[in-house]
Amino acid sequence: MSLPTPTLSPSETNYIITSLSHPSNPTRLDARSLIDSRPIEISYGVFPHANGSARVKVGGTEIIAGIKLEVVDSESTSNEKEKKGLESWRCKVEVDVTPQSYPTTQPNTLSSISTYLSSLVSSHFTPSLTPFTIIPNTKFFQPQIHLTVLSSDGNIPSGLIIACRAAFSDLKIPRTKIISWTGENDDHNDTSQQGGQGDLSGIKAAISRGTNKNGKGKGRYIARGGEDWDLDLNRENGSASLDGTEYMSGRENLPVLITLNLVPNSENVFIDATLSEESACPSKLHLFFSNSSSISSSSTQEERELKVCGVRLEGNGQSIDSTRIKTLLEQGSEFAKGLIDQLNSNLPSWY
């Protein structure tokens, strides 16, 4: 699906394409080079009651994101559902496109745009998230992210992925512990003798009672297993958090999106297109990249190899010659490395 763009006259379209396709000195209306992005501004923690939130501005494009965590039970899913990523702990995504972002667009079209953008995030960003486990195979924290496009000045998909990444980088996950309890050997007898009014709670792990060497007789405990959980407010694990939360692990490896805009009848490509440039050059290649978790932080720029999380070609039907695919992937990978380093240099912390 193509996002709405302003209608340009033939002369305006020809001027933009001619400037971008110049073989030796391509130019853009805002004087950027083809590989220059507009400044990226990120504000973390914009919603105090959300588990994680962020506001992202890329030029005139502005997006806010908020995450809420819900406790869900694990559902016994079939292998087919697991392959499709339909487990109960999977992140839910909702994108809201405000009317002021596309003032001339009809409400039903805005709804279609929201569905398309939600699909983009669900297909290429959320599969990189690992489950936030409370009790293994039983209970999980399910993230629910809501993104709102406040204004649009081009490059909405890339801005949307940056907003997702920023919100999850700000996500504070409650630390939890599994509560294990045990019952005494004669609990059942006490219950039957007292008309079912025995030890209703069954939580006696914190009360130590003597047992003989063989563990027999009154006072012997029977393990009931880890069947419940509670918040872990103990700071002995070295966390700097004061409220029993911690940042998600692996946030440095979350995906980014590099959109390579294709110039008609030219080998040139450019990134971070404005609305006018998107209107003149509607064909684009979306490349999703993420850091490989096996790469150490000391690895140089040349040593790093990024993982490709997804590829999408969109536009007016313009095709890409198969011989260009490798070159475009290499170009996108280099742009992605710079963007990942830029975003990781300003992650929120407790200090």
C-alpha cells in the first residue's frame, strides 16, 4: 500500500527527478545529500503511567508510542500457530493515524493506513521480541504498543520503527519471583477434621518447623511446586531501579528500518524522503535490519554483520534488476549500522 502524497505538477515532478538522478552532483530541495537523514529527536518517558513510551521527530514527521504490559496465561497452541507467531505472549500492535497527519484523506482511508502500518510493525519488528516470562511456560507479560502518527512529512514507516524501538528501549519490566509453597503431611487430616477449615492458604514455606532426620512424622513438608508469582523488590541483584523494574535485555539489538527510495530511470537511491520526494519517486525498498546478538560491543564497524529481518518493495510497479539486490542490501546495511549506533548511544538508563 502507498501512503498518501501531495499531488505535484509534471514540471515539479520532473525537476525533483532530474535533480536526484544527476550522475555526478545529485541535489535535493533541502540541500541534503542522497544519504543524509534529517535530524532524529527522541524523548523517552513521555507518558508517566505507561510501562514504556517515547516521542520521535524526524524532520516534520512526529510519532508517539506507549507500551502497556498485561499478564497473560500461556495457551496450548498448535505447532502451526507457533510457526505463525500466534502465541498468547506475542506483542499486540495498534497504530492510530490522526487526521491532521493527512488533512485531505478520508476517514476510511486513514483506517486502511492504520491497518497497513500495524501490519508492518507486526510482521517485521515484533518477531524480534523475546517473551517476557513470569513463570516458564505458564505466565508472561504481554506488551501492547500503541503508536500515534501526529504529523507526516515523509518516511513514516522508518519513523514508526524508530518510535517502536525507542518505546521498547524505555520499557521497564517488573522484576518477579516465583512463590513456592509446601504443605504439612497432615494438612489433609486437619482439613477433614475441622470441616474443611484447615490451612486454606497452604503457604508455610516461610515458617520453619523441625523434622527428624528421615523427614518422617509430623512436620514433614510436601512440595506443591511454583504455582504463583510476586514482585521482586530485592535490590541485591545489583539493579539500580528503586521501583522493582528493569530495562528489557537485548534492546540494543532491536530492528531498524532503512527505506531506499528508487529514482526513476536512474541507479541512484536516497534515504529519508520528504513528502514531495515520495510523490515524485514512489518506488521504495524497505530493508529491516537488527544487530546480531553474537556480535560483541568491541566489534568494529567492518566486522559487524547485521541480520535482515524483512524486505518489502513498494511503489508504482517499478521493478529492481536482480543484479542490484546485493548492492542495495549492502548499502542498506551500512546505513543501518550508522542508525543503530546513533540510537544506541542515547538509550535511557537509571544513572
